[in-house]
Amino acid sequence: MESKVSNTGNMNYARSDNSSMSINNVDLKLLRVFKCVVDSGGLTSASHELNIGLAAISKQLSDLEIRLGMTLCSRGREGFELTEYGVTVYQATLELFASLNIFRERLHNSRNEVLGDLNISVVDNTISDPQSPVTKAVQQLHNAAPKVNIRLQTAHLDDIEKGLNEERFNCAIAPVYDEKSEFDYYAIYTETSCLYCSNQHPLFSQANNSISVEILKQQKIINHTYVTHRHNNKLFAFNSSKIQAVQVEAVAMLILTGHFIGYLPAHYAERYVQGKKMRAIGPDELQVKTPFCLIIKKGRKINQLITLFMDALGIG
């Protein structure tokens, strides 16, 4: 649904006098809607998140633009995009809500009551790993602080790092292939990945001790672009493979065709192994061990909520 902004291009509203601008409860509500739209990447996704209609969201964005006297975004058929003003207001909104959370925490901590928001991002396809402490940690956190608003989201590593830098996430749990200077890392556990083929692949029926590395190197291997270029394992020419996948599930689909071999986390592949649709192949030294860490943006204050979550994860 097109809005007034998308129909009129970069129209500027009459500017408010910022020196006399005050923030009231209505403004906070409109800013929360605006933040949700930006975080969700558009009005449609935000409508599901907020459980309100597209027309209502568009109206509230227009009300905020009128209130601030500036065009914040375009949201027509060409998609959702922030203006320069919108980027500035979004960053200011993040700072405002962070300050409000600190204020609220201080007030309620004085009453020995833990409140606030904790936004956690976890890399996708890890729920099947028995080593992952996420579920139990969230359970323990909720038991200790039942009034805390917990938002748990799965994402790819690139999206996680972007969200941490933009301070949309307080913390994240993800694989670490190389540490980056802008983050602090706290080790949690190690994930094991193995090389697999399906029951339709010629190697499936061969004894494992007869499958040499040279034989494996002759097979069509999947380049899991999200992971394999970071492997310590340099035996396979992943970059020259014509078979590529981004998600773990896509790798599994390609393996199940019977034409290709590829790496999967052992916990994820277990369901297919149990169903005799896949098997791990090759010597144990081909396994890949990947550390999983709690990741926090460097310099971010580790508040009481993050501390409670770290304790629940067993990070001392």
C-alpha cells in the first residue's frame, strides 16, 4: 500500500522548532513503530511483528514525519528505504530507547526487580545440537527475571554481526571462524561438522576404510559459501565447485540428490543418518570443529540482563 511519502517523492514537511520539541508518550509510540519497521525491513514484516494493519502503520509513520517535520523513508512499490533524515532519526531512536532502558533498570534495580529488554540473536539451524545451552539458558533467565522482555531471533552470521554493530541485538550466539576487533567473544561450546553423502550416492555402500581422501577429492563437493571458505580443511577445492549453497538446509537438499557430497553439522545430519538417508564418509581427520561463542559489541555495557544471561550460559 502506497503512502503519501511514496507518492510525493522527497517532499519535506514543515519543520518543527527543535528547540521547543518535547517527547511525549505518543511520540514514543510512533518511534517504536518506526524502529520496528526499520528492524523488520519494511511495513509488511512490521505489520506481522506489531499485529496491526499496513494502513495503520503507514498512518503512524506519516504522523511521525509530520511531528518531526522531515521525510524519514520511502515506502512505495519500489520498496522500503530510509532517507538521510531517517537514518539519523533511527540512530537517535536506538540511543533514546537504550537510555530509557538504563533509566528503567536503575529504578527497578533499586527495588530488587529486574526489568528491561534483551534482544538475542542465534545463528540458524542450531536447535538440534544437544551441546547448545540456549534453550536452558533462556529458561533459567526467565525463571530468575520473569518480567524481562526477551526477543530471540535466528539469523545468518553476516546479519548477526550487522545487527550487533547497529545495536539491534544486545548479544548473539554464533560460530566464530575468525575473531573481529569490533566484538568481544566468550567461548560456550564446539560444533562438529562431518562430510556426508546420501543413500543414492555411489560411496554410500562402500566401507569407510576403503574411501580414501583421493577418492573423496574426485567427487562433486558442495561449496557451502557461508562456511567452507573459512574451513581449516584445505583438501577440497570449494571455491572452484559449481555446486553452491548458502543455508545448511540447502546443503542437505543437495546432498540428498545423490550427486554431491558436502559438510553438515553432525547434529543437523543425525535425523537423516537415523533414517538411513545419509552417512558420514571419510576419515575422522576430515571433521571440522567450530567454536561457538557469545558475541557482544566491544565497548557495550554489560548490564544486569546480559550478566544474568551469561551466568545462565555458564560463562563465568
